[in-house]
Amino acid sequence: MFVCRDCGKMFRDNFNLTKHMSRVKPCTPKAPTLPEKREPKSAGGELSDSQEVHRVSQEVHKGSDVLCQFCLQTFSIKTNMKRHHLTCKCKDDPIRELEIKHKVDIDIPENKLECRFCNLIFCKTSNLNRHIPNCKDREKYFKNLQEYCRPNVVHQTINNTTINNNNLNVNIFMGKEDKSEMDFECIVGALKKAINGFPEDQIRKIAVEFICIYDKMLKQKPENQTLRIPNLNSMIAYIKNEIGWEMVPIEKGIHAVVVNSAKDLIVHRKELEAYGRSNRLTFQGTSVPMTPQIMDEIGYIKKNGIYTEQFPGFAKTAIKINNLEK
């Protein structure tokens, strides 16, 4: 565990500690604990004014650790927590009931407007409350949690990876998508479709179309949706990384997807060029192979991404459509 030297709050890793310590509003340092000072009672056996103040401060300090087991909100005194229990939104939540029953540790975001399942941040609490029942990441988490808590299941949890006796559920993020269904035949099919989509002298457009088709095929698996775009006119996007969902400008989001797909495709360069030679993918009327030039463009896009004036506009729209929030 990592501990903040100012407020004493504990974090599971150094990244979250650094994020906490670099926030705009600094955390409140812990007040030093002073030794208890005894004072005589006033006449008549009643407490003096100073003793009364000390008694009240002790009661508040003693109650500072009072925690709601459902939403993990802290309260200064038990009375406030009991009052809160009557309206706590997490009290009857089946997910929270399972977590408590099976002692599953959870992380509650510091930002009270952040969804703890998908890490989207909202401008109002009411918007967050409307979002949570429909959060798709919440549904996936609930299914995994039910499997995790199922009787007679041998499992262990290591770095966001839950290993069951039958399944392996990995936290997928940008660059770590599940490509088990993307075999070489799928990639060749995407290449052929891209070549047929544009004239052979427009190599860059063929290469970009190749990337867009590959991205579309990859995103057919719901868990591979590592970029979320609210709508076609949105100026922002959400990228899923190791920590959670990060809000970024739309250009940066599209750039990340394009570079990510180009990296996947460039790995198969030798295989694709060999396939091109054996299947005579050449420029019309010549023996010059097309595949090496297409892969040169893929390599260029891998390095430069969307930050180039020569990047076709249709590709941005295609990437947006592939990654629209469903």
C-alpha cells in the first residue's frame, strides 16, 4: 500500500498516490494528536467549559471513522450515518451485497461524479445516478462478480485478472484487445476489400481503408470497444487504458485507434507480402507488387497517425462510426 504523507490516505499503487498528491485542491493534512490533558471538574461535579469542548471534540474525532458499509461514505458521528442508511442508494444494490458478503475489495473514485465501473465523469449527480443502472461496464462487472462468488469455484485475482476454473477474464484496454478471432484469413480479407475499394494508384487511401476495415472487424467483439465516441459531432472521446476511461480530444482518440491498428497490421508485413507475391497482387499490366507499397504506408501511418495533412477525411468518419458509443 502507498500512503499520502500529508493526509495519511492509503492507495493501492503509486500512480493513484501521485494523482492524489498532484490534484488542484491539496488534501487536508492530519492534525497532530496531542496527549490528553486532565482538568478538574467545576463546583457541583459539572464539567467546566474547557472540559465540555474537549468532550465534544473527542466525540467528533471518535466518529470520524464511522463508515457506511454500502457506499463507503464517511460520517463525523454515528447519528448522521444512521440517518444516511435510510436513503443510501447502494443499500439494496445486488452488486454491493455480493461484494460485502464475499469481502471483495473495491475502489471508490475520489470524484463523486465519476462512475466506478466505466470511469466516465458527469457534471451532475442526477446524471450519474441515471447512468449507473444502464452502464454496460457495470453489467459486465456484475456477471464476472457472480461467477467469482459462485460456490465451488477455485479462483484468484491478480492485477485486475480474475482466473476461474473455466474462464479467464482480462481487463482489456487500448493496445491489449482480444485478437483471438482475428486470424490471417480475416486480415487478408480486409486487405482485398481495401484494394477493391480504391484505384490502384491511390496507395495511401488503400492503406487507410485497410486500417479502417481492420478496426471495424476488431470492434465487432464488444469487449474490444476501447474507444468510445458519444456521437459523430462530438469533440471528445474516451480511451480505455490500464487505469480506466480517460476523456481526450476527438482527434487524439482517433489518432490512438489508427496507430493501434497500424501496429497490429505491420506485425503481419512479411506474411502479407508473401501472400501478395503468391497471389500476384500487382499493379495492372506490370509485375510490380502492390503489397510492399501498401505496407510502407501502414508503417508511415503507424509512426505519424492522424497528425498529417495527407490523412483522408473519410477515414476519420469511418473510425468514428466504428467506435460510436452503443
